[in-house]
Amino acid sequence: MNFELLELLGIGYVIDHCVSFFHKKSEEKAYKVYVTDVLRLTLENTAKQTQGSYIEKRFADFLELQENISEDDGKSEEEMAEEVISDIRNKLGRL
């Protein structure tokens, strides 16, 4: 394994970057769920007043279903960890 780049950047930088990336993705997901919930409720209220139809499922339900499907793709935790490590190595190698 080649850890020269990791040593050059410092493990603290890499950890901070990973934590920051996780927080950014979490915030993006929360914002998308919030906006879609507001839109769905607005449309639901309008549809009820005009006897129209509306989508009953939340966007968050679709996200949860997608996450459950991706978890059940038959890969072990070790295989998924290796994919993440490989992806990080590739990205660090491009720096």
C-alpha cells in the first residue's frame, strides 16, 4: 500500500474531510425531505379542497426504500468497506 499521499496530507485532514462530507450530504438530504414534504402537503391540501388526487407517499419513504434495497444487494460489510477504501484511495491519488 502506498501511504505517502496520506502522510503528506495528514490523517487529520482526511478525517476532517470525511466528516465534513458526511455532514454536507446529511444537510442536503434533510433539505430535500423538508422541501418535498412542504410541497406534498400544499398539494394535498389543495387537492382535498377540489376533490382531486395527490401523491400520498413522502419523498423520505422513497429514500428509505432505496436505502433498504441497496443494503440488500448481497454484499458483506467487508466488501462495502473495501469499495469505500478503494474509492478514497482513487480520489486521493488524483490529488
